[in-house]
Amino acid sequence: MEYEYTLGTLIQTKKPHACGGDVWKVIRLGADIKLECQTCGRVIMLSRTDLQKRIKKIVEE
């Protein structure tokens, strides 16, 4: 399933982050997507294909 997201979209992942949070905010779009953990503030970058595999659902547009 292809998910559509824009800047500021909140995404829930299948597995939680090490801090226990599983909600991420999209802060940059491009070939890679930059996400910020909403629990601890950690920032990561994932390729679009990796992100598609990890998404559980879109929490908020």
C-alpha cells in the first residue's frame, strides 16, 4: 500500500523507537525522508522504500 505524506504528517511505525515512542513527524521530503521522533526528539533519515515498509498508519495529516 502506497502512503502519501507531506511536511508535518505524523506517522506511526510498526516497531517502537528505543525510547518507546512510535510516532514520527515528517520534517523533510526528497529522495530520502527525514523524521523526528515525537517522544525524544531524535532525527533519522530513511529512504522512501524503507519508510513504506515501516509505516503502520498515518496518524494525522
